[in-house]
Amino acid sequence: MSEQLLIKAFPAYTNISPRRAIKLTDDGVTQASSASDVVIGISHQQLSVSAGQHADIVMVGIIEADAGGVFSVSSKLTSDGDGKLVKASDGDNIIAIALEEATAINDVIRVLITHS
């Protein structure tokens, strides 16, 4: 089964790790650092990107992401301080819906990107 993604390359303002929540700044993209950040997508590359390089950001679709905590399937997710995905609380910006459970920090799980 084919999955369609909307991917756009942006200049990286800071170093970006793979599979992290990404926000847009006036200077380029950087990893999200809080649950209140407005996230445009999740970094797609399998390797880290250095500041000044271009980073591929998945803006729509299903993609793998790094878990920053434990959560179940269908959990609404937001960013932690390192751009990893964690279970959202009331009032947090929702980044994605978990399609797989995370049983430990740093689990690589599939998520559906949402924007709210």
C-alpha cells in the first residue's frame, strides 16, 4: 500500500535530529521545544541535519517519529523539550495521532500528522 506525503525542504536554523517535531522561525526550521509550539511537521531524514543545510519536513501524512514518553494507540501527541512526541494535555498544540503505542522513551512509532 502506498502512502502519500507532503514533504517540503526548509533551511535548518539549528541542528535537526531525525523524526522530530519541527517549527518554523523567521530564520528557518528548528526542533520544537514545548507543547505550545506551532509545529509544521516532522523531520523526514534518517540522519541529522546541520544548521545551514536543508531539512526535509513531512507536513502531511503518516511518518515515523521518536517518542518522548509512554503513550497508547490513538493518543493525541505534542512536543517535549527536544522535539520528541509525548501525550498531549488539555491546551497543548496537537501535532499527531499515535498509530502505534510507545512503551519507552525513544521508541520509533508511526503517527498521523495533524494540525490543531
